[in-house]
Amino acid sequence: MKSYRKELWFETKRRRELINITPRVIDCLEESGIREGLLLCNAMHITASVFINDDEPGLHGDFEVWLEGLAPEKPYSRYRHNGCEDNADAHLKRSIMGREVVVAVTDGRLDFGPWEQIFYGEFDGGRRKRVLVKIIGE
């Protein structure tokens, strides 16, 4: 069995962004040479997420509204965590959206449903962060 590991780095301009990272993950898969196995992709920061969904702008706007309704950024004083930081909402948003995805690799391709794409969700941007891609298989 082969194993492959790579870190993808991101520096977002806004506090919250959704980035389609599917092309970069596919590049990792091709670089790995693995044809059959499993691909793990996870955020390496507690205020960011990796998830699978549709790459549709209306849906992305819906995520923003929904997440902000569940865990609004302001007022900062509403969160006990914000005694020394201002990112409690980002921690909560990450918990909702998830830490990682696992995708089957079949015949050298991501074994996706018709509209599935992998996204990096940033909820406390403005600094450099990373995503881990780990692939195991043959």
C-alpha cells in the first residue's frame, strides 16, 4: 500500500470565504499515483472547515446567511470565549460545517456524485492556514 501527504496553504482576504479546492485535491491525487484507495482532506485549524457540496453561488450565500444566523460574529460580547479573542463564532461555524471529508478513489479519480465538490471554509480569515491531503491505497 502507498501513502501520500501534502499540505495546501491558503491566505484569505476576508474573514469568511468558501474556496473550491477540488482542482488542487485532484492535482494531489494525480501526483500520488494512487489509483484505488481513500483520500482524506482536513482543515488543520480549529476555525476552518473542509466539506463537500455543490459549487453554486446561491447556495454559498445561503450558507453565509444560515451560519451567521446560528452563530453571529457580533456582538463579540455574546461569547465567553471572546475574552481574549474575537473568533468564538468561527469555532462554532467550523463545528457545524465539519473538519474533514473522506472520498473514495476509484480508477485514479475521486468517486464523487454528480455535483459534489470539495470546499475549504474559512471562518476567521486574514492569516495563513493549511489543509492536509492524505491518500492511501494502491
